[in-house]
Amino acid sequence: MNARLDSIDAVVDAHLCTGCGVCAYLRPDALRMADVDGVGIRPLPIVGITSGVAGDALAACPGRALQHDEATLKDAPFGGEWGPILDLYECWATDPDVRHRGSSGGVVSALAAHAVTSGAAVGALQVQARADAPILNETRLNRSYADIVSAAGSRYSPADPCERLDLVESAEGPSVVVGKPCDIAATRAAADRRPELAEKVGLTIGIFCAGTPSTAGTADLVRGLGIDPADVERLDYRGEGWPGEFRLRTRSGDTRSLSYAESWGSLTKRRQWRCMICPDHTGEFADLSVGDPWYRRTEGQDGRSLVVVRTERGRAALLQALADGAIEGGPLPLDKLPASQPSLESTRGALWGRLLTLRLARVGTPTFRGLPTFRLWLKLGMSQKVSSFAGTVRRIKVRGLRRPEFIREER
């Protein structure tokens, strides 16, 4: 492990924080989460400039390290390059409203709602738009079908759901935890260190992710449509058909929209650095992970979701939801997973070159074990290999990776 990453402050300074909030959950006495302008949600010390928080909060940090146990990947398909996989399904919500509103078939919302309505869980920890400021997010433990499905839809802006794992820990029974891959990895790591939380995490659902743009990215997108972000009453990044459009409504009733390709093309330029060196875009640490079946290329139609079954607990939850009619669908050949994420194999291969460059440059570098990259690197063409090195050297300078990500103000 890079010697510099010996505290939460060091992880943040090295531009490696994912903004998940798990450190603030584990050390609420020392850290608070805040949205740093143009950067993302970051843990800030409650007192002083440097907190030096380490211990369990650092050990659970997905920005610093990710690791699969060898037993987890034993006999895994694709040599473990896509994480543990028991089965692959394609599904959609049977509730037509949920399917329409959801980004790709409403399956995440339908699975979470089914767990609660069936009595398997008492609530679902979810990220949703803040009612008073829709370009921002908030985390809630939703306990009813209506509340759970009202949170349907992608949220391509910073969110720190793990900060509110206290809601799961204090609930009267097990809960579903929904989040990005880093959020789910952090939840699992925290549960490994806090038995009280482990008892209450009933099911984890990971959402495929290509990175988190800053709040400023969304605000700039809104301004580009001629709207003041403060005037936005509702904002949807996707949904209402697959993959759906970026849509907003102002408090005066005006509406604007952009295609998914246009909006994401703009937002992806504002992704945080840690997302650009991430090996897990498909929720490898979840019980179930859900993403778009891009192999279909049938945009504008009713959405469907790929569902990757990664644990026996996840398989049981999926099969029960199918049996109870909360979702419909069936199994797919495993090769539909890489076909649905056609650039992910090369992206992960290039990661090996990026990480090597960071280490040689003595820049903060996360540690990944059990997430293969080197053999994918070997499959890359020479131009791709050169680009992974040269592009990283350029980003070290352009992103200022040798300097702290931002300057903390003394409080």
C-alpha cells in the first residue's frame, strides 16, 4: 500500500476519495461530509485542519483499496475479470409506472420494494433528489412501496449513502442497501468491522457506474439550457423510456431536455479522478448488481435491466421477486454481460498502465487485489497501451494530482 495513504485526510489529498461517506459513518465524532464546490462530496474534519483519522474508517475506505477474497473468485466466469457471477438475468418491473420511470426497467426499485412489501426487509437505504434542491441528493431509509419507487431513476451527481448506514444499523430489522459499486464495497467493508451493521444489512444492490460528476457538472448543464439551477423544481437524468432523456422543470413550469448521449457526454468530463482509475464499474461486491443491457440497442422502448447474481443471498432475493410477480424476465447467457459493456474490458486493461504510471510517478495510488487487470492489459493494442501511460502523465499535471485536491479551511 502506498505509504502516503495512512489517514482519511491523505486519501482525500491524493484525489482518491469516492465520496461514499463510510468514514463519517464509522467516525461521526471526527468527520462530516460536505459537497466541495467543483470536487464532490468529501469528509471534512469536525475540528481543526487535519484529523488524521485512520483505524476502521481507513480500512473500510474503497478509495484506498478494494479486495476480493480468493475463495470469492474461485471458478468465477471470465477468470474473475467481472467479479463473482452465479447467474445473469434480464428483467423488468411488472409495475408499468415503475418500469417507465426507472432508468432501465425499474428493476432496482422493484427489487427493493419487494423486499420491504414481502417482509424480508423493513426499509431500503436509497439516494434520491432533495425536495428543496433537486440537483442535490439526500439519503433516506424508505419504508413503504410508494416512497421506494418515488426514488426511481439515476442520480448522476454526488451522493454519500454510506454516511447514513446508521439508519440501517438502528432499524428494527434488516434493510436493503442500494448504491454505486464503491458504496456497496464500503458497506460490505464496514459490516465486516461492525457486527451490529452486518446483522441489519439484508441485501445489497449495486448499480453499474461509469463515474460520479461533481455537482458543478450538473449545474453547468442546467445553465447551458438557459436555466438558473436555483429555479429547478424537478430534475431527472434518465427514465421515462430507455435510456431516457435529461429532463428538468422549473418552478414556473418551464421544461427543458437533452438526449442521454448529450447530457452524459457533458457530465462525464466532470468525473472525479478516483472514478477514472476504478476497476469495479459493475458492483462486484453486491449481492445483486444491475445495469443497462446495451447489447440490445433498442433505445426509446420500455426498459430492461441486466441483473448479475453474485451471491446466494442475491439469488434467493431475485428468484423470490420473480416468483411473486414483482419483476419479470429470465436468465441470459453469460456472454451478454461483456456484450452489454463493450468498452469495459479495454478500460480495465488500460487501468493496469495507469496504476503503474501513478506508482512510478510516486502519486497516490489505490491497491486492488482480486480484480484482474494485467491480462486484460496484454490484450490491448500498442496505441492503447501507450495512451494509458501518456494520458496518465498528462492528467497528473492537468488535474494537479501532486497537490491536495482542495484546501481545507480552518473552522
